[in-house]
Amino acid sequence: MSVAQVKQDALAARIADLSFAEKGWLAAPRRAALDRLSAVGLPGKRDEYWRYTDPAALNAPAAAPAALFDPGDEPQVFDQIDRVKLVFVDGVFDAAASDDPRLSGVEIERLTEVATRDSHWASGLYGALEARGQNPVSRPQAILNTAFATDGVLIRVTGQAKKPVSLIYKQGSTTSDVILHHCIQLEAGAELTLLENGAAAARLNTVMEVEVDDGARFHHIRGQGRAHERQAVTHIFARLGKESSFKSFTLSANGRLTRNECVIEMTGENAVAHVAGAAVGDGDFHHDDTVFLTHGAPGCESRQVFKKVLKNGATGVFQGKILVKQVAQKTDGYQISQSLLLDDDSQFLAKPELEIYADDVKCSHGSTSGAIDETALFYLQSRGVPKSIAQSLLVLAFLAEAISEIEDAEIAEDIRTRLESWLERHER
Amino acid sequence: MLEINNLHVKLEEEDKVILRGVDLKIKAGEVHAIMGPNGSGKSTLSYVLSGRDGYEVTDGSATLDGEELLEMEPEERAAAGLFLAFQYPVEIPGVGNMTFLRTAVNAQRKARGEEELSAGDFLKVVREKAKTLKIDAEMLKRPVNVGFSGGEKKRNEILQMAMLEPKMCVLDETDSGLDVDAMKLVAEGVNALRDAGRSFLVITHYQRLLDHIKPDVVHIMSAGRIIKTGGPELALEVENNGYADILAEVK
């Protein structure tokens, strides 16, 4: 059987039980996505882009069961932050648990509320950035999402949002299989902080399309759920206008399989794009950050900072590409991916790539894998710090560079505190 | 206080013997100095006492107030009251000096069954002690030893010692890399900690540190053994004539 046929068969099995309504403004982009999906099929493990991460569990017709995580009395990420909460349980909006979504300068709707209307502002965005992001590498899990997403939020920002909008994903069932699609439009000069946290489902597929117009600022901070067996594939597609700013940070602790893709295109001059991630994995943990950053205009700045701490056979993957088009002179690109391997069983696989067509650019990249610094460990112990705490201190220190990418000091502190307490709990 | 008997140590990886039967007894309140040529095993002795990996004790014992140190983890030795001021203090990027100090102080208090210091109380104590060592607030905020000058690193060691209040302090070439003024400052910090319940073992190459930290007893170490013990005059003899005479005399 040909490779193409295998992909088509996988696709047929995957979407057998999925469907969408053929009415309203959403029908056209969904139909187009299904056509695109049929042309490429689902990813295969022989695809170069899936070389380090086996897509089988993401392709499978049903989600593998995942036990629920009981956090006990542990505070959740962002608990201390004043925000507008929107709660989804197994992908279904929970109005009772959510806040009133009215926020000055911000228009928040859900996909299911408006899907059957004849027209909507999001019709120009839904599936559009995702489709642009399919070149040069196809991302079939994202196309699948566009075609079959069951809900999501549509956010249009016209001013400065007074507080963050917070998407909280709760997992209610051990077999839930959820597809959510969000569209976010920041109009010129607008600003929004979007928070996401929680396991969401046994298997989660999210797409977030973000259009950041000239001078607008978007901050995204995400804490992926701590359920040990959850699986997730996420995509962020962003397009950045002139002098706009996009900053995204993801904290991942636990999860059997995580593939976070981020596709950013800077189309306006002097735009800024920062993507960062801190991941802590123990045992059955496979965490993949795949980033594709396009400098399509002069004077833009991009930063990628990814740190992973791995032990007991955990695997970390980083595939990061910076593409600098010929027009993008005075580009400033920085990329660092590092792993801290706490034992010999764990592994980190990195593929940094630069493709540069402009001649006046500054691009640097680095990737390292290392063990814990034994001298530093001994120094701490010699001052009376028990080995396990000393190790946690060094782990936090290692992750600090990624966490410091978060612009809001209060949120950064919240992330740091949560991480610290997780590491402490882990020791016990 | 500290009692070392017939201590034999070799490197774990190579079959190289470093200490060949060290005997040393330090009473409470005493300051002992160990001098000796390069490679005589001085620093190894300090590492073995504090529990660094890579050394194998093949014979002998080292006790602190009767407790066998060599069986303990490094942090247990610290909690028991041992402190090593490093010859080369370690840089730890990402860990704030203040966090480091507070974690260490509270870990030791916890190990001894004492209540942990509150953030406010800790801050008060650390600021006061830092001031006498001319360590400013900015240095306390920076990551541990990162970007510190040689003198700042050594002063930071003494600050840790002052905060942890150990009963047995081992100073491994604390004078190395210091100019005269910095050495004086460090020595003052050490002298301020001298009391009847606290002992010091000062490892050094040079007499000049001993002008500032006056020892009760001076030992000469060579080829993994203490070959001669005397009063402060022994250090002067080394300063004037080098080690050759003493080595010859012992042979």
C-alpha cells in the first residue's frame, strides 16, 4: 500500500464519526478545509516533519483513555490573577462556571453561538491563517481542526483590554476527544492578554488564529494541564502587522504527548515575535515544540527560547525554523533550545533551522543538552540544602530564561510559584 | 571539636592516593592553619571533610563532636555544623543570592528541628551582616557569584559562613586571588566570628593571611601527611625559608 493511501485511510478512519453543519458563514471555510485535508491526508511517521514525534495517537480514530488529574488543594495556574474566565469542560462551554464575558474594548463570542449566522467578522480569519501556514510544510492536524472544531472563542479587540481573558479547560471524562478553534483579531493599537490552562480532554486538538494589526500587542500565556496521560496537538497561527507585538509562553508539566506548533508571519515592518516554552517531563512524556517563524518585512525581531527538563526516559523535541525573506533586511532573530537531562534514559532531539535570503540580518541560534551541574549541586549541598531541593533550585534556574520572556511580572511570578510548588510536591 | 584519625583517601576514578594517614585534632575555639606545597593534599582534605564526590576514603575517620562525618551526606555535615569556604566559589546562574542564602539557612534550621526564619527576619539579619562585609544590596540580588569579582566571591563565602553560624569552619585558600585590602576585609569577617565555641581550619600557602587571622596551631602538610606541627612561628619559618628545610628535616 502506498504511503499516500495509508494517510488517506487514516484520515477516513479519523473523521468517520466527525461532521459539521453545512449552513451559515462557517460552512465555506470548513468545506474548504475538508478539501485541503483530503488532498494531504493525515501525517505519517515517515514525514520529515514528524520524524521525532509519532503522530499515531493523534491520528487514531478515538482518544486513548487518560486518567483525570486530581490536583488536591494545589492552586491552579493564574488563580491569583484578576481575569475574565471562560470555562470549557471536555470542550463544552460551562456558562455557570464562567464569568460575564463583557469587557470594555473586547468582543467575546463563542463559535457555536454565531456559527449559523449568514455573516460574521471572523469569516475572513477562520481557517485563513491556518491555510497560509500550510506552506511549505503541511500541518494536517490543524486542517482537521478547521474542518471539525466543535467550539472555540472569537475575540475581537478594539482597545486596551483591562484584564486578561482566561480560557480554562477542564477534563471531565477519561475518554474525551476535543477539537477547539479560536480566532483572535487585534485591531490597530489594541492590546490583549490571553491565558489558557488545563488538560481539557484525554485528547485535545486546538488551533488559534491571531491577527495582530499595526501597533497592536498580543500576550499569550499558557499552562498545559498536569494530567499525566493527556495528549494534545496545538497550533498557533499568527500574522503580525507593522510595529505589532506577539508574545507567547507555554508551561508544560506532564502529559503523555504534546505537540505545540507555532507558525508566525511578520508582514509589517518592525514587528516583534517572541515564543517561549518551559517543559518539565518525567517518565512517559513526549513534548514537541515546532516553530516556524517568517520574517517577511524589514526590521522585525524574533526570539525563540525553549527549555526542557527531562527525566526517567522522557523525550523532548524542538524543531525551530527562522525564514528570512529577501525583503526582511535588518532582521534580528534569536533562537535557543536547551535541555537539562536528569538521567541517561532521557533524550532531547533538536532541529534548529535558518533559511536566510536577506543580506543584512542578525540571526543566532543555539541548542544544548546537558546534565545538572554537579559542582553547583555540591556547593548548594555543602551549605545544608538537601540534594532534592538543590536539584529543584537548579531546575528552576535553568527554566528561568524562558519564564522571564513573560512580560507581565505578576503572571511570570505566578508561573514561577506554581512550578516551584510542583517540583516540591514531586519530591515528596 | 574536629578529630581526624589516620585518614587515607584516593581518587575514585584513578588509582591515585592523595591522603596517606592524616591525624588532626582541633579543640573548640582553636584556629589551626595547614600550610604545604602544591599537591600535598590540603584541598583534598577540605573536600573529603565536606563530602564532595570523587574521593574514596580507604581508611580512617573524621568526627565532629564525636559524630562520624564521613558517613554523612554533604547537607547533613553542614547541618552538623561544618562549613567549607571554597577556594573557587561556584557560580550558579539563575539562582538569586538571597534565595540561595535563605534556602540554606532554613534548610539547616529545619534539619536541626528549629523554626524557619520568616522572610522579614531573614532580610534584617542578612542586611546587617552583609553591611559589615561591604556587600551591597545589588550583590545580594544578583545570581550566586555570577559576575562577582574574586574579592566579592570570597566575601560572599564569609557572608554565608556568618549566616549559617557553623561551629567548624574550613577555609580553603580564602586568600587566593585577593589584594591586601580585600584580604583584610575577609580576615575581619572571619575574626568577627571567632569565639570559644567555634573552630577554624585555615588552609593557605602564605603566611600573610595568618598575620590577619592569628592561628593557635600551624601544621605543615606534605605528600598526604601532616609532617610537622608547631605554633605561629612555624608559618614564619616557611615564609622565610620555604618548605625545603622542613621537608629535609623530616626525612
